[in-house]
Amino acid sequence: MPAVEDALIHFFELAAQKEPALMTSIQQERRFSVAAERWCFTLQDLFTFLQHRDEVFNRIDYKEFRHALFGSPINRATRALGAEVIIADNRNNVDKSTYALVWTDA
């Protein structure tokens, strides 16, 4: 699953850097909430979004996606760029909780 993990890290690095084209896509997605300091998402919404952006995510199912996401060093990569992923609303269930990419320099 290295290709999936690499794609996840690359995606979150771009988001951490507020890459303009990506941010436009994120802001246009009604299922996401975006503010100056954070971008909030559920895992299912993120998975659906990524499936439309990169075919590597069409080769795996949601369970594999979650496994890859939690096993990847996303926060290590994003912290170096001034951001980190946090649990924004803990519903005691990874599929019901809301997560956020928080820009620490915002």
C-alpha cells in the first residue's frame, strides 16, 4: 500500500501549504468546512473526495483507506509545513468523528 500512503502524504502536504488549486477544490466541496485556520472533514467524505482526485484511491476500499491513513506519517509531514491533523469532534467512532487540518500559522 505504499502508493496509497505516498498519495496521502503528498495530498496533505499540498493542503498544509494551502496549494491554491487544491484549496479551491476543497472549498467547493459542500461536505467540507473551511475557515482561515482549519479545514474540517469526515473520513468518508475525505475518501470520496480523494477518489475523484487520484485513481490510486479507486483501487482500495474504505477500510483499506482508513488503515493506510492511520498508518501513514501525515502529521510528521504536515508539522514541518505548519499544520497538523487533529480530531475536531470526537464521536467515539472514527467514522462518525470530524477531523481537521489545522494551520498553526493561521
